[in-house]
Amino acid sequence: MAETKQNDGSQAADIAPAKTIDTSGAPQQLVPDVDMSHPAVDDNPRAGRSVLQNKIDFNDPTIPGHQAVADALNEQGVETMDQDEVAEAAKKSKNK
């Protein structure tokens, strides 16, 4: 009978490459030993979020994340400030 070697954690994981892409744009790769009930794992990240919150698409690799959020909020009629406006508002608040 062949001897079975245990992976002590330092060897490369034997996880098959993804063959499909999730709607979020992430590769769907099954990792067999992830405990989905563990408190550090969010198995339902959109739970409790509004329809408007779920409409925001953060997956635009051509712009920084904060800009994607601001653009999505602006498209929905929510005003945002650019970095210069935030710095100016912070300065005014500090001087009060």
C-alpha cells in the first residue's frame, strides 16, 4: 500500500484552478477547507444592504476604489466631495 503524506501546511495547496467567473468578477475557486460558519468569513456580504447599496459596482480596475464609489453615488444623485474639498472641510472643522 502506498504511503500517504500529510501536508503540514508548508507545501503548495492542491486546489484546482477556477473555470468560471463570479458575477462580482472574482474567479470561482472551490477551497475545500474553508469553514463558512467561521466569524471571520462573510458568507453573505450583501445581507441587510439596500437596493441602492447593492447597485454600486466597485469592480472598475481603471479607477481607484474611492472614485468608483463617488461616481456611483453621484449617478444616484448623492453629492460627494473630492479630496481637495475633504481636506478643506477638515481644515475648517479643526479651526473651529
